[in-house]
Amino acid sequence: MAERLTPFEIMERLVAFPTVSRDSNLPLVDWVEDYLAGHGIPAHRHYDETGEKAAIFVHVGPEVAGGVVLSGHTDVVPVDGQPWASDPFVVVERDGKYYGRGCCDMKGFDALAIWALVEAQHAGVARPLQLALSYDEEVGCVGAPPMIERMLEVLPRADLAIIGEPSMMQAVTGHKGGLGYEVHMVGFEVHSSIMHRGVNAIMAAAPLIDWANVQNAENRARRPSELASMFEPPWTTLHVGQIAGGTAHNITAKDCRFGMDFRVVPGEDPEDWGRRFEARVAEAEADMRAVHAEARIDLRPKFQVPGLKPEEAGAAEGLVRQITGDNGRHVVSYGTEAGQFQERGYSAVICGPGDIAQAHQPDEFITVAQFEAGHDFMRALLERLKSA
């Protein structure tokens, strides 16, 4: 019989795979599939369009509907340029903390979920347990929707999904939606002394970026809805985090590239914000082309992530609260795959070990205490599934 690894041993193996979003995650998927197969658990894959990445999903227990999904992602953010005190792809314990890229976000939870799945296989459960590990969460949650669609085709439909993003084991029942664009302003180069004959892509971008500032100010001044008031901040935010362009200080910039991201409070439609931005872009492009016909704006949608809406007597929230004893009201302003599960009819909640403040940081860590709290959660979940 195959060896049954501890959650820590599984986390060590997962962290050792440098599954940065720009690279393949297949070595990690291969390992997970082989490990589960050693315990008699068949796994399913869904590949992305390149064939270089795959989601993996699994069902344990009776072949009936009504199970519980443990949902995580396999990708991590880069470590480039970050000052790590140790190898980021080797788990190191120091001062009551496990250090390593992904220990917090979110291979720690993935390891606990894999452990729980194997335990459920050996102990037997009356209510099914499913595992869903996606790809490309860190670049806009783009890998989960096709994975969920495939799960609904292949597996008995589960009732609820627990998304294990770091929440300090609290039941998070709502998050903002997300929308993102890549913007490429294409101007027309001339010497800056005759700038009126050219189109400066950087200066043409400035009004679009300032439009975001105006929208932020208006959103902040507006009285938030009761639902929006739960969030910090309680309004939809527009953000530009990177910009690049230009050739020289005395040439009108031919190119300017930036990203425009929206974090949308529940109750507002991300698609509506997208339409408003696209209309403003069309106006800016018309102004550019009025100067030179070759000028243009290339707009590429990057991602769209639905918000997670608090559910009335939600099954996922209820199960997590029964196990953790947490009765607080918790929402977050970042996006997760929870809204995507909810959109496809699952009851969904976020609950996982670790502090989101550690996500993406140099010397990322999860405390030993939080990892153990996650382990206790999985033990309690298994007991409920056995008697369900």
C-alpha cells in the first residue's frame, strides 16, 4: 500500500514545484495524480488551451450528489527580485512559522485538502468529498470556470464548496468582483517641437487614467448600500498599477501600455463598469485619430471575476461555522474563485489557514498554529462526512 503522507509532508512536496503562473503546473499535477492513484483514487484533468497547464479534480465516497468540494489553486506568484532569507521553494520552519512560496497562498490548504481526501478514501464517508485544484488563479481566476464546467459533466454534483484562501480559519461570506483590461495606446511619433502633428500615447493615456481618479472620487462620495458597507473600502475602486511607454523625452510617445483593474462591490455589475470604460476608451481613440489616422487604442480584457454574495442560510457557511465556531461577519475586497463556484449554483464560502497579509510577500509564511488549525478543521469535517 502507498505511503500516507502527513499534511506537512504533502505541503513540502507541493511547495517544491515552482508553479509560478507564467510556467507549467503539470509536474505538480502529475505528482498529485500519482499520489492519489496510489491510494486507489482516480483523478480527472482539464487542460488549458496550451496543454501546458491543467486543473485536477477528484471525487471520493458514494457516487451520489450532495457532496463537499475543497477548492484550491496550484499556481503561485513570482519570487523575482524578492529578498528571501531561504530558498522559496523549500519549506523551512523558523520561530513557529513555515516559510515557502505558497505555504500561505495556498499550498498549505491544498496539502490539507489532499490529506483529507486520502483519509476519506481509507476511512469511508457517507457524504462525498471532492477536491478541485485549478490553474491561473493568480492571473485573474481564469482557470476555475472551465474546471467547474468539466466537474459538472464528470462528477456527481456537490452541494457546497469551501474555498481555502487564507482567512485565519474564519468564514468569509462575501468578496468584491473583479474586472481587468490591458490597454495599449498607439500614437504617432514626431519631434516634440512639432508635437501638434503627432499623437503622444502617454499624454493620450493620461485622461483615461484621470477618468479612473474621477470615478474613484465619485464612488467614495456616494452613500454605500447596506451590502457594500460591509467592505473596506465600501465602494468600487479603479486602479492602475503599472504603466510603460515612450522612446525619448523629445519624441512624442508612439506606445503606452497600462492595466486598468476594477474591484466591484456586490450589487454593482462588473460588465456595466466594463461598458463604461470601453465607451470612454472609444472617445479617447476618436480624439487621437482626429490628429492622425494611424493612432489607435488596443483594448484586451484580462479577466472578469464575479463577486461572492453573502447567502441567506447558506449551506457552506453553516457547515464552516459549525466546525470553527466562528459567528463573525467577514467579507474581503480581493477576488477568489468562490464567486465562480457560486455562479454555477454551489453554496460557497471562503475558509482557509493563514493570513492574507502574507500572500505574495518575500519570506511568505503560514504559522504552525494556523496550519494545525486547518488540520483540526479537516479532521472535524471528515467526522461529519462519515455520519452524514
